[in-house]
Amino acid sequence: MMKRVTWFAGGLAAGIAGAGYAKKKVKEAASSVAPVQVVKSAVSKARAKGRDVADAVREGRVVASQHEDELRAKREGRLESLEDHVEPGDKVFVDGEAVESGRVIVMRQPRD
């Protein structure tokens, strides 16, 4: 008889604890899908995507400007290839980092 009472008390305690935990999780899930929370989440994601787009546009403008400068220098004849000045086996460093000489472009201001 004592065995049955012990198992009943253990089951009762486990059931109460499980029901309390389930109730807590259901309330958390319900509050996270509330209309206010969904709107806040959507707004924050839209703002983040807007910042990403703005950053991409800024970066694109910078790269386009650099490419335009390079094309103008090439047209005006003031674009030199670094390969004309580097011998095989030489290392080229830009800001302290080794780079391939074919990836470096030297542009000079026109001389009057």
C-alpha cells in the first residue's frame, strides 16, 4: 500500500510541475505572436534591410567613382601598370600586406 501512495504522490508532483511548465511556455509563445510583437519584429527587420540597401548603394557609388577615375586616367594616359616597374620575384606591399602586382594600379595627377 505504501508503494502505491509513493508512486501516486510522485506522479501527482510530476503532473503539477509539467502542467505549470507547459502553461508558462504557452504564455510565452502566445505573447511572442501577439500583433504588437509581430509588428515590432517586422519593423526592426525592415529597418535592418533598409540599412543594408543604403550601405550597398554607398559602397557601389564609391566603387563606381574609383572605376571612373581609373577609366579617366587610362584615357588621359596617366595610368601606369605596376608590372612595368616590378621585376619577376619582387613583392609588392600595399598598407603592409603583400598583393599581386597585377592587382595594383598607380594613378598620377596630370603634370602641367
